[in-house]
Amino acid sequence: MATTITITGAGGQIGYALLFRIAAGDMLGADEPVRLRLLEIPQGLGAAEGAALELQDGAFPLLEHVEVTDDAATGFEGANIALLVGARPRGPGMERADLLAANAGIFGPQGAAIAARAASDIRVTVVGNPANTNALIAASAAEGVPAERFTALTRLDENRARAQLAQTLGASVSDIRRVPIWGNHSATQFPDTSHATVAGAPVGALLVDRVGDVRRWQEDTFIPRVAKRGAEIIEVRGSSSVASAASATIDHVRDWVQGTDDWTSAGVISHGEYGVPEGLISSFPVRSVAGRWSIVEGLEIDDWARARVDASVAELVEEREAVRALGML
């Protein structure tokens, strides 16, 4: 039986970059047939319908069916995987409360539709920003669906961190492991190199040889570069990250479904691990085993790192309370 995958904002750039790789088997494997549901707002239907025509012309052997709709009930019917890409971007003069309210009006109804219509094994990945809090809104509205089924994408941040570390060390990015992202998918996120390895060995001594004062390099170069990479790409490219965001989404879902052999990063529901308040969707170092994310526990966090984790988590708490104040949680 084919896996049904719903993509919201499917007519947008990230959705477009996702569709053809999913149809080619990059996300679920070369032996897993898929059915795609492209969910859009009415204004985006034309772009989604055009993408559906291109998918048809691609003659992908794994692609059984494509459906385009602007109705959430239809879009999430029987969905096994939901990629919530479409979100309201922050416009000129828009306050954060306005942004949160606008996105609550999107992700709350989507969460309810998922609860009402999706398959019992549904897995949800929120890509649209603010991803962590949008995932929390959707999960809160999805009555009866375990909160563990809702995740926020921080794999893009981890991929950026691993790439920057590899470049600094003169290593292959495939050799860089254990660089988790803590906290929010925002400028406050904390990419953590304290447990990182290169070809299985700790990076510590090699990093000292390359950069000298590691703490200064982290504060002045590494962390700002990772956290602000999206803005850097907009400045250079003239538009936001698209292909890299789609690629990270595919990485995230593939690992969730197929399992991991080491740590990665994902925004998942907290049960109080590492002092993160219960109920927040925060990024942690995680493993996927038997199709379920589990937080890697017992890692040492020094005072400097603790302060950075706490600052990002405090931002998540502020976002949650702002949404609550609007009556949307």
C-alpha cells in the first residue's frame, strides 16, 4: 500500500523543491510507492496544479496519484505523513503577536483536520516558521493525536552547523557527527559542538589547532553564522532558503521513518528533559528507533552552554504564552 503524504503550501518554492524528490524516492526509499496530496490556499492552487502536471510528466514509477485541493479535510484524509510547509511570513510592520495570531489561524485548523482525517500512524513535520510554536499550536488542536507525532524542523540548522564545522576543520561533512541544535528554530538557537566528532574522534584538539580560542570562535563566528544563515542566503541570493530546507525536511522524515545510527536534531515535545518545561516543542539531540524519536539524555552541559540553551527555551516560553494570551492554546 502506498504512503499518503500531504504537503501544505505545496505551490510555494519549498513545496516545489520537495515534490520531485519525494516522488523519486529520496524520502522513503526506492521501493515505497507514494500518493501526494497538495494542499494550498485558493490563491496558490494554480501553482500547485502546475506542479501536479509536472509530476505527471516526470513519469515517476513510485508516484501512484497526485491530488490538489484547498480543503483541509480532503487534504489530510488518510495521510500517513504531513509536511506543514505553508505559513504566514512576517510582513513589514508586523508585530510578533500578529505573526503568532496569523499562524495560529493556520496551524490550529490544520491540527484539528489532522485529528479528524489523518491515518492513525500520522507523522507531522512543521517547516513553516515560527516552526516550534506552529507545531505546538497544531499539536494542541489535534485532539486524540499523541503530541509525539508533531515535530518541528531543526535539521536544516544542524546541516548548516555540520557544514560550517566541516569547512573549518577541512573535513568531509559526512564525517561530522553529533552537532545537535538546542531550543528554538530562531536566532537564539544553540548549535552545540561540545560532543561533536570527526571520523569518530572528538573534534576538540583539531578545532583548537584550526581556530585557537574555540569559545571566541563559537561566539563570534560559528553560532552567529549558523543562526543567521537564512538571512545571509536572502542577502546573497535575493530570496530565502529553498532547496536546503527541502533537503533537510527529507532528511528529517527519512530518519524518523527508517531510524538513525547516531544523534540528529529535531524539535520534539519536552517531558522536562534538560530542564526544558514540559509541553514545549524544543529542539534536542535525538535518535529515531522503531519509527519514534527519543531524546538523547545524560549529556553534560557546562554553564556557558546552559545559559544559551536557557535563553532559547525562554523564547519558546514567551511564544507559548503569547499564543495562550490570544486564546489559541
